[in-house]
Amino acid sequence: MSVSYSNIFANIPNRLPEELFETVLKTDHVRIERIVSRNHSTKADHWYDQDWDEWVLLLQGEAKLRYKNCLEDIVLNPGDYLLIPAHTLHRVEWTDRKIDTIWLAIHMTDKVTTDC
């Protein structure tokens, strides 16, 4: 296995008409992804419905997530993280207008358990 080195905040394009999704690492059961959002949101009629659990950490910027069956939206700031269980309908309502919103997302095909 070769050593891999990069910087999560580097190599962000100047033009970003759509969200940028980049796989950082992938195994049979885990995919780690960098997502860069620049004042982006999920299309109005679309809800993400994934077959896997997703853990996200907001590294920079700000974002608001909405779950379809939840009364309250979740505003994420740098350092905030959450687990989105498989088949939880969700969407991004908005991301920061002033600075790129950078996420670290970990997609897991094995069932996840948490302490809470």
C-alpha cells in the first residue's frame, strides 16, 4: 500500500456551479468523501434516500439540513457532526454564501451503532 497525502482544504476549483463530491478513500464497506458546497442546496423536489448510513462532519462554513419526517431543521457549524441512518429522507436547505462549506462524509454499508 502506498502512502497517500493531501489537504482537505486544498484544490477547490474557482468555479463551482454544482456541489463538488470527491472520494478521498474507499474500501468494501466504507467510502470517505469530501463535499464542497458554495451557496448550494438540494433541488426543491428532491430528497436523498440512501441505502447506507452516512456520518457527516462540517469542517468549514455553515449549512442547514432538513429531514422529511422531522419538525426541526438542523443548522450545522464547523465541528458539528451527525449520523444520517440509511433510508432517512433528507436534504440540504442551504449552505454558506460567504465561504465554501466543506464537509467530510463517511458512507458505511455495515450497520452503525452509537452511544446515544
